Amino acid sequence: MHSIIKSTVHDAAELAKVGRQSFIESHGHSASEEDITAYVNSKFSFLAFEEELKNPNYIYHHVVFEGQMIGYSKVVFNCESENVAKENITKLERLYLLQEFHSLKLGKALLEYNIQLAKQNHQKGMWLYVWKENTRALNFYLKYGFEIIGEYNFKISENHSNPNHQLLLIY
């Protein structure tokens, strides 16, 4: 049995742990160990999550399976993009699930939860970036109906960027 729960500042430490591990699992081989370590130390720290969870524009939810947090999502409503000509569009900034739980289809449950949440908040679609070499994630979104609409270079460090697709789903 799983639950999807709205995250609060009290979840910052666990979100940092899950975020760090899932980022390393999916992107850890995309740059040098030094660049990856510096990136996760900056973006997946307790303090980074604590700050973001205090910001009402960032909406976090996490998945609990058998008493353990195994993934989370972050969305931003009304987030414009130069490649999206519509208003009231949500950015799915993160949807992370620990690798050992991929087979449970809880990533799909979390995505569907966020789409329903966006619709309830009068959003007309959702966009996101996905690393071009993360074929599992790319196929997941394409299978769900997202379409590639652009590209973006995701900066890991001053010396390294990963090429990303920008994807869009209109509902």
C-alpha cells in the first residue's frame, strides 16, 4: 500500500536523502564524480529543501510505501516557458522515485496525482525537462502522452551541461 502526501518543512531531511539518491541513480554517470557531488551537495541539501518548502509557489508531494519515503514530486503552477504559448501551465520540476521501486508503478501514480492537482487548480497542461540519455524517463513521459517541444541545456557545473528535451502535455 502506498500514500501520496503533501510535503512540509518537516520532511526536508528525508526529501534531501531521497532526492540525492535518485538523482545519483539516474544522472550520476552523466558528469564527473566531482561535478555530481558538488551538484547534489548544493541542490539536495537539507537547507535547500527547507528553503523551497517554505516557498508557497513550490508544491511538493512525496510517496510513502510500507512506511518509507521512496519518491517525491515538485510542481510549480502558472510557470511560463518560451516554448509554450499557453497560460495556466504547470511545470513538473521533479518527479523522483528510488530505482528499486520503479517496478511498482508509483511514478505513474505520482504523475497522475500531480496532473489531477494541476487540473483542480485550473491548469491547462504540464511541461518538464528530461535528460536525453535518460531513456527510461523519456519513454515514460512519451508513453503518457507528452510531446517533445524543445531543448534545454541542464547545467550540472560550470564545466558540464546535460542536453535535455522539453516535453509538454496539454489536457
